[in-house]
Amino acid sequence: MDAMIASALPWLIAFGAALALAGAVFALWQSLRTAFGAATPGAPDATMELTSDARATLIDRKNAMLRNLKDLEFERQVGKISEQDFVKLDALYRQKAREVLEQLDVEVGPWRTEAEKLVKAAVAKVKKDQPKPAEAEEPKLPPERAPQLKCPKCEVVNDPDATFCKKCATRLIEEPAAPASEEKPA
């Protein structure tokens, strides 16, 4: 009996060492994933759910809905569809897009709460790191806006730095008369 235990003992030690090695490799793998941002401790495994075929299908549907909305707007602008048809189809496509976006939002719910916690912690750290003002400063008032230029021809209001009217291209600011320079022939 002692001989049987003695012959099995090296195998038991080798098996235990193999299990310990596998555990150490797994722990090292998880710590490297966390260190490089591939995994968040305590969060669901993002690589499984966010790259699923169902999510890819939802993203494809979302992109298709957005393309359909752009195409629909273009067709209305060029007169291919009536305003009534546009209103109906626009409402339908927007509803379908909203449903797809809601399904995508449900899948990222656990990560959203984790992200909100991280943002709150970062904001708290930034607020803590900011120096406190020694004295209460008076709030700075915004500078007064420059008067806007009104076109004398079409009466459209233009930006204060505009040289030409944005609607009719009339010159708003007169060019200063250039002094006549005397050039001597060589």
C-alpha cells in the first residue's frame, strides 16, 4: 500500500503543479486585460456581448434606417415624393430607428452605469485638484456685441466684420481711397 502511494505521489504533485500553473496564467491574463483597458473589474465581459451577431445586426439596421432617412429627405427635395408621403414615411423610419436605438441602449446599460461612476470620480478629482480662489472675484461681463451691419440694398443683417452682403453681395464697407503713389520710370 505504501508503495502504491509512493508511486502515485509524483503524479499528484505534477497534477497539482499543472493546476497551479493554469491558475497563475489565467490570473496574469486577467490582470493584463484590466491593465490595458480590455476589461473592467466587476463589469460584465464586454467582449462577449458587444461583439455579438445580434448587436452587429442592430448596428446594420440603425445605419440602414439613417441612410433611408437621408434618401427620403433628398427625394422630397428633388420632388420625387409628395409632402404627405414624406411625412408618413419620415415618421415610420424615425420610429423604426428609435426602436433599434433603444435596443442598442439596453445592451450597453451595465457599461453606462460603470462609465457614469468613472466620470463622477474624474470630475470629483478635477474639482479637488483645482486651486481655491483667494478672494471672490467679480464675475466678468461678456464684451458688448459689435453692431451688425445692415445691407442698404436688401436690408439683410450681416456680421460686423462682413465686407459684402451675404444675400446680394453688395459691398458694405467702402474701400479707403488709395493714395496715388508716384512711380518714377527707370
